[in-house]
Amino acid sequence: MLSVDPIIPGIAAIAADFVDVRRRIHEHPELAFDETQTSDLVAGLLAEWGYHVHRGLGRTGVVGVLKQGDGTKRIGLRADMDALPIEETTGLPYASKTARVMHACGHDGHTAMLLCAARHLASSGQFSGTLNVIFQPAEEGEAGARAMIEDGLFERFPCDAVFGLHNMPGLPAGEMFFTPGPAMASSDRVSIVVRGVGGHGAMPHAARDPMSAVASIILGLNSIVAREVNAQKPAVVTVGSVQAGEANNVIPETALMKLSVRTLDAAVRMQLKERISALAHAQASAFGCTAEIDYELGYPVLVNHAEPTAFATQVATNMLGAQRVDPAAAPLMGSEDFAFMLEACPGSYAWIGNGVGSKGGCMVHNPGYDFNDDILATGASYWVRLAEAWLAD
């Protein structure tokens, strides 16, 4: 059944305050593991509202714990706090004041939404059990979720389920999207140094040209995805950089390739690792060169658990109505380190539309992006309803 108003009245009454908080965070963005001002702000507010505050997990992470009643159930709600190394071009009054750093992915909005929900739950929450609000550093490529887990996140703050939420430009503002099972791709980085013998461009027979090997490796990589990976299992191999030589008449000794490898299946991920390595060695050898491979396994596939995902989807549907909730959204080939949390604890990760067109439609990781403040109250209301439903007495 659709709520009369999706926005909880208590959230509506304080939402403007948290828009201000969001913009304050946006003005002062901080990169991975450097979120000191942001974590100070978060910890101070949580303590003011009566949470037991714990700091230092994953270096700059913050966990607030609020127990109410005698219920034994436990829930974790997670928001990320870090910004990106991008020069902002929005020209907004609250634009970043830090050169070459901006909140280009909406983590300022995620933090503000969860803070808004935490404030309401502390003052008016109707639940019995343990609420853990998790403010995570370093999502942007530095695996802050893994760092918090390694520091004992779920041992110290056990959760029956943990939930995450991310804004998504290009989707209608305030609508919600859920994907059971694999929802976001793994993300691995590969560096390949092809080493040959340098020489004069006019006498290639006296050299061993690594660029010929590189060209063959690139073509071979395409064939791995097209001819070796099950066509029903998405996989992407992108050669994002090739660096070699400086002069037009000199055959370089080495060439460096940088790859991004993504898939929605853990077995395919390992298949790609094996085949990319084998192909690079074989093609380099065919041209009289060698290949040195640094294969960095990054974020795993983000896999939503069935029961928590169904539960969260129902909460959103009760709140927004079925017409504003997609219970089976297509997976994304982007990556998220919340995947580490879902490997360690049951849970689910969802998306909330940031808007379409000029209002919230600019894609994340773009210097013109801004979080849409119009969805803050909706996201906070979802967090409140999810926590209260999970911790129902």
C-alpha cells in the first residue's frame, strides 16, 4: 500500500537542515582516507543525538550505534564519504573550495541522507533492536569497505543485514531501483609491460618491436570476450592506455598497456585473469618479446542477497508505490566496494534516481555533476522506513 506521503513528516521538517549539511560537505571535499573534516562532522552530530560513536575503522570511518528496546535484530545502513580528484565546473555558490577535488559522485548527498535519517531515528524512531549507521571512507578505488571490514566492522558491530544506497543520474528523481543477484561488475586493473629490443625505425629487422606485440594483444583481447566467454555472461576488457616511445623513427624497447577488466560473474572473472595473462605472454613471445604482467584484483562482483533485497524492495514499494519502484533493474558494469560488505554480511544495494535532464541528469564522475537535493528527504525517509521495518518489535 502506498503511503499517503512518501516523505515522513519528521524528515520533511528537518530536510532543509541536511541540505545545508550536504552543501557544507560539498564545499569541503576530501579524497580517500583523508576524510577528516567529514568524519569529524559526522561523529559530532551522531554523538549529539545520542549514538555511541566509534572512529578509526578503515582509518577515517565512523560507526554510530543506537540501541532501543529489547529486540535482538540488528541492521547496518552504509553511506560513503569520499570525493574525487576532479576540478569542479558547476559554478554553484557551494562549489568545492579545494582545487582539483570535488564531490562528483554524490557521496556528500549519501552522507547527508543517512545523517538525516539517523537524526530522525534517534528522536522519533519506532524500533526495537540495534541500528548501526556506517559512514565509510575511500569508496572511490581505494576499497574503504574492505579496510573497515579488516578492522573488525562486522565482528564489533554485527548486522543481520547491511544496506547501501546510491544516487543515479538519468533516472527519474526519487524513484528507486533494485537488482536481485549480481548487480554491479567486478573491477580489475591490469598493467602489461611488453619488452623487446629497441632500434632504428629504418632497420626494424635489427630490433624486436614491442608495438607489434601490443597490437596483436589488443586484437586477441577482443577475441577472448567474443569467442571464449559465455555470450550470456557480460564481460568488458578495455585497453585504456598504451605508452611507448617518443620519436617517430625509433622503435621503443618497451610498451606499457593498462587495462580495465569487468564482469558480473566470479568464475568469468577468474577465466579472464587466466586467459589475458596467457594471451599476453604468448603474443609477446610470437614477436620475440616478453610480457611482464601485474594483474590487480580490485572490487569483486556486487551480489545482492535475495531476502534482504526482496525486503528492501517491499519497503520502497510501500513507500513510493509500485509505479515508482523497479524490482528487477538491469545490472550495471560499474563497480562498488560495497561488494566487500555483501561478501561478509547478507544485504542489498539499491539506487535512487537523481533526475533527468538539467535537474540532476549530469552523470557522476563529471566536473559538472551535482547531487539533487530534492531527493534527500526521499532517501532519508527510505532509510527510516527500512530500519523501522527490519527492527520491528
